[in-house]
Amino acid sequence: MTPDLDPMILAIFLPLFGAIAAFMLPRAAAVIGLVTLAMTTGAVFWLAQRVLATGAVIVPLGGWGAPLGIDLRADGLSVAMLLLTSAVGFLVSVAALDSLKGADQARQRQYFWPLWLLLLTGMNGVYLSTDIFNLYVMIEVIALAAVGLTVLSGTKAALRAGLEYMYASILGALLFLMGVGFVYMQAGQLDFAGLIAAEPSAAMSAALALMIVGLLLKTALFPLHFWLPAAHANATAPASALLSGLVVKAALYIFLRLTTYMPLPDEILITLIGALGAGAVLWGGVQALRAERLKLLVAWSTVVQIGLIFIAFARAGQVGLAESWKAAALLILAHGVAKAAMFLAAGRIKDEIGHDRIRDLDRAPVRPTLAQFTFALAAISLIGLPPSLGFIGKWSLMEGAMSAGYWHWVVITMIGTLMSVAYFSRVLSAFLRFDRVRAPVGEHQGWALADAAPLTLALTAIGLGLMAAPILRFIEIGYPFGAAL
């Protein structure tokens, strides 16, 4: 096997070349996008087979490895994130073929595909990088494409949200870059092996603090979440699915990696991160209960789920980090699939009914039953009901917290679960009410291409819970996590 055909290289450069081709040939952009996604997904499956067979895989780009060159590395967790990105991205792309087919959406079609493929390039680069400066470059690529997708609809609300997103992203990236500079000043190298070998110092602690704050801003953890609800709620449905289901996961992944290579120096910091997660669960839940629009409610639930992931990280304190990352990873995977399904379903409901005002959902004579059913299935995973993967992730969180005696995280998790039942019930109850309709109820008949993708994602979110044990074994490949390169 030659390095030129290595699946890690293909996973990064195929979508990059696809983005260029889609931009230059806008009339063929959809075909180019789907073919590129299919080829990239094939490369990811090829890589998954190699990791299963041989364990963690390292490829030096151009034959020059770290610290002088750049290494690409794949282990169980990184490949799981690649699989999530490829699978969710492919299905969202299929849904986009239908949802962006209108004559007045030509501009959106023209730019959606190159932006989405550029986004895929950045995310795959994040999951395979072993160099923190390379990570900085990739999160900037992600931010550039994500802001473009946010403003794709061209509405004033989307443009305003995109501007806020851009400001937050620039600030987060600058903080991360400052941390990279401190690391280089102290350690003289930027690869993960250098981070592990570096002596603890005030400069390294400052570097870690800067990078973590930058990542928390990019993940929209409370109280740095100000940009997320508007950005996700005002984007087009396919863009919202990509932003919520995939984009925030890249920063979460980097956070998990960094806090293993550069361990948090104090138990207080881990408790603070968990407390911010608790704030996200409570504040996000309250705002979701108050939300007037369906997509805004779904966006606020993303704030809640992000907080829950950070609680999973802090569930057993510093001594429990060696296992807590697994609970966080399960919740990341569960949220990625279910939230993409929910945003696509919400987009279908809005398209069929003509609006997404929650108070008027039960007044519409049109009943998009398949989209409503999909929304309900996705809610099962996000609430954390069995047998979904969301349930397995929450159970792992609470089990670890109880074993360590951190009962306050269990209480917060249960409160968040009850709040999620409450705000999703606002929507689900409207789907089942017919008494307020003053005209004959017209059921949504037949399948549309845009219905198939979210339903597949929602069913997957449920079914993955039955495969939790194999998933855990797979993400552990390359363990101890981060301690060996």
C-alpha cells in the first residue's frame, strides 16, 4: 500500500478537491458533492478496517513525521468521529437535494455544496491531526465554511446570526492560537508527543487555559453560548443539521484530546467545567421551554446537550478522567445523529405547514406525519430513553458519578432529563391534537426524498443503543487514550 493511496490522506483531500470542483462547476455541484461524499465514506470505512485489524495507525505526510513534519493518526475514537461525520453528512446531503430544489433557491444550491465539502475537509482534518497548530488551521477552515452555511438563506436574521457566529469564532480561534504560541515557547514542538513529554509549568497551564476557553467558545458552552441558538435556528434545515449535528463536535473532540495530553492541573477546574455544563443544562432547558419557534427550541436543546457532555467529562473528577471520556464520547455520537435528524425533521414540518410557530402547530390542517414521527424518534434519544444511544450515554454518566460519589451530577442530569421531556412535549402534544383544527385535516401523503434521510438518522439513533458495547470496544482502540502515540 503506497502512502499516496492511504485512506487518511484521501479522507482529507477528496472533499477539498471536491469543494474546488463544486465551486468551479456549480451546475454539477450536487453530483460532484454526492460522488465526493461516497468516495470519502469509502475511504473512512477502509480506514476503519485497518484500525480494527492493526490498532492505531500513523502516517507521516510526505514521509516527514513529527516534530519536523506532520503526522496523521487514526485510532478508535477518531475513526468513530469520521464515521459519524461521513454517515450523517451523506444523509443530510441527500435531504438537501429535495429541500434546496426550489427555483428561488438556486443561490443556496450553488454555494451549499462547496461550503459543505470544505467543512468536511476541516472536520476530517481535525480528527486525524496530531499537531495543535494543524488543529488551529483546521478549526479555521471549519469556521469559514460554517459561517457561510449559516448565512446561506440570505435573510436578515441569518446574516445577523452569522455575524455573531463569525465574531465568536474569530475570538475562539485567537485564544486557541495564543495557547499554541505558549506551548511552542515552552516545549519547542507542537505535536501531541511533545505535549505529553513537556514538563508542567505556569506557561503550559496558561496555554491550556487559553486553548480551553477558545474551544468552549466554539462549542457554545454556557455562558459562551450567545451565538449558537440564533445561528442554528436561522440557517436552512440542511445547514442547521450540519452545524448542530457535526460542527460543534470537532471542538468537543479537540477538548477531549487536549485535556488528556495536557491534564487539567487542578480538581477545581474540572468541577468548574462541570458547573458550566450544569448551567447549560438548566439555562438551555428554560430557554427551550420559552422558545416560540420549533427550530429555536431545537437549537436551545443543543445548548443543553453540550452541557450534558461536559458534565459527563467531569462526572467523577480528576481521578475519573481515564474513563469519563467514554461517557462523553457516547453522548457526542448520540447527539450528532439525533440532532441532525431533528433539524431535518423540523425543516420538513416547516416546509409542509408553512411556519414553525409552536403554538400554531396544532392548528394546521396539514399533518406531515412522517416528519413528526421522525421528530419524536429523535426526541427519544435526546431525552435519553431506552434503547437509544442517548440513554446509554446518560446511564454511563450517572453510573460513573454515583460510583465516585458525585451525586450532584446525577441530580443535574435528572433535572435536565425532566426539562427535556417538558419542552419536547410542547411539540409532541401539538402533533397529536386535532380538536383546534377548523378545517378537514389533510394528512401528508407519500414519501419525499427529504423524509427518508431524517427518518434513517432517527432510527439509527435508536438502533445504536443496541450496539453500545461494540461501539465502546471500538473507541477504546489505541487505549490508553492519548498516552501512547
